[in-house]
Amino acid sequence: MGLLDRFKDKPTPARVLEHPRDLLLGDMLDFALMEQQALNNKSFQVTKIWTVDLGGDSLSRTYFQLKDADKRIRLRVFDDDILEIALEVTPDILLEAFDEDDIYDILDSESGVNHHVASTVELNDLPTDLQGWVAKNYRQEGFELAYRYNDDFRHKSLPQYTGAGEQGCDLAWLISDDRKHGLEFCVFDGGRTEAYLCCYIPLRKIEALWPAKQEEE
């Protein structure tokens, strides 16, 4: 090997993706046979990554938006072996599945999440396209004041001051008795509300992970 050969650029090793906690924009994942038809044997691409801060770097949550033409589906690594997959639903779908008074008790500013009431919610009816996304009953497990950032903070510190592009919100979540399903509500400053139906699935339900194609230099 000549002296000049030592200074030649070496090819960048191909990126290996072994766990969804390492997903980046453009990466793909394949789901196995699933009860949820929106996920069953389908492939998705990560199109957005955002962070919810519940009180510092150790209490932040990273979310991955999965591309779907008709539905808003997100993924969060709950722990090393469990994934939280969530389907955002509109108010009409939410109130088809659950009683309006139950939802009101959670979101009401006087008696709901802002006062840490341990609310319960029971399934009223099961819309056909929600099979696998809902449980028969839920109990409120948490409420936090939070900030949402449209950025990925897995490898950098969260902003230390407000006004850095964050959105303030109240985050409330309920868990089913079997701990396989959840309900989550995110009430932003100003009143806009997002509602999610969550299911907790084993990591093995992801059959394959595909890193985005690397650009050639």
C-alpha cells in the first residue's frame, strides 16, 4: 500500500437496522400477521419523527409517523420487547366506540385530567374497522403537562427554554385491564385535541426492518 492510499476516503459501511428504536426518516418496517387490519402483513415507511417532553431527557418519548394514505398511525418503543402502535381517530369514530359522558369526564377542565381524576371508560360499540384496536374497559393511569417538538432528540438535549418550537399540551392516558390496549388524549393549548387508540404488541410482530437507501457520496 502506497503512502497516498492511506489518505483515500474509505467507503462508509452500510447501515444496519436491528431494532425500531433506531429508526430514521425513510426507513421501512414490515408487520407480520396482525389482528389490526390496518397493520396486517403491511409495510410502512417512517415519514416523521417527533418528541414529547414530559419533564426532561429521561422522561421524553420519541414517536415515529408511519406512512398510510388513509390513516394516521404512529409507533413508539415502549420497552425493548414491546411496541406501542397508535391509531389517531376523529371525534365521530371515538364517540361511536365510547360513551360521550365518559370522554367528557376525562377532558373536562373542571373534573377531568387537569384534576387527576381516576376516570374509567367502557367500550360502547365496536366499529368493524377498529377490531384489535380497542379493549372492553380502561382505567386512567396518567396525566402530565407536556411539550411536543417536531424534532428528534434521541441524540441531543431537549431545549432548556420555552419558545423553541414547542407546543404545550395536556397528555392523559388510560390502560386496559389486560394492559394490551390504551387510550390517549393530547389537549393542546387553545383546545385542539388529538385522540389515539393504542395497542401494545410484542417486538416479534415486526418481521423486517429496512434502512433507507444511503446516498452515494
